[in-house]
Amino acid sequence: AGGTGTVVNSGTIQGAEGGVILSGGGEVTNDAGGTITSSSGNAVTMGAVGTVVNSGVIEASANNASAIALGASGMVSNAAGGSITSSGSGIFEAGGTLTLHNYGTITSSSWDAVEIKGVGAVINSGIIKGAENGISIYGGGGLINHSKGTITGSAADGVVMGVGGQVSNYGLIKGAGVGVSLTDGGYLSNRGGT
């Protein structure tokens, strides 16, 4: 109910309406070889502050669902070889602050790969690809895209950054519209990236 929860998975967790739901927040660790999936809801839902550490597969199939949905602040770490994929947002954060470290793959087949309504602190050394935007951070914050990092917005922008946010690019940021859109001021440093 109101307490935090802990889930450690090395097998398979499947659910039509959701894979894992922690209403009170907590921590989900999905090890290499682990799979968390949902056919009509979010694969992982955090109702409060939460942490998700993924080395396996987290996947949501429905258009309006996210692979990982956080209702408040939290942290997501996606390891090399880890896959976070959804028809909706790969990762959705409703408010607060989200810290994201990505070394694997985060994709969406119909929306933004990463959608952060609050403040974001994103470090990317992997692949982030959205059907619309690659990453949208509406509350500002910071993004570092390292030399091995690729961020793609297939139908819109590679990165949308609001409220004076900062983007440092050493890799590839690509959008069908623009590569990086600073919607409310901000700073872009392109240091050998594309």
C-alpha cells in the first residue's frame, strides 16, 4: 500500500495491465536475462520516488503505455546490453527530477523515447531513438551525450530541452526537424559531436 517495495528479477515477469507496479515507490532491478513485459499497461510503474536498474529487457506493447513510468523523482540506469522499449514512451517521468544513465538501448515506436516532464539529468553512452523526439526534458536540467552516444528523433527533434537547460554533445544527435531545440533559453556545447 503506502510502503516502498523491492523487486529483483532474473526471470520473466508478464502482465496484461502491468508488469511491476510499486505504488509507494522503491527499487526494481532487472538482471541480465531478466524480462519484464506488459501488453496493455506500463511494464514498470513507480507511484512515488523510485529506482530502476536494468540489464535485461523491459518492454510495453500498448501505444499509450511506457516501458518505465515514474510518478515522481527517481533514477534509471540502463546497462550495456539492456533494452527499454515501448510503443509509448520508453521512459516517462511525470514530475520532480529524473537521473538517467544509459549505456544500452531505449526506443519508442510511436512517441518520445525519453519524456521527462520535470527536471532531467541525462548521461547517454548508448542508443536513444524515438518515433517523435529522441529525448524531451521540459523542466530543464542537463544532458551529456558521450562519444559513443546516439540520440535520434525520427519524426521531430533529437533533443527538446526547456527552462534554460544545458546540452553537451560529443556523439550524434539527429532529428527530422532540428537536432537540439532549446525552447526557453539554455546552452548547447557541441564538442566534436554531430
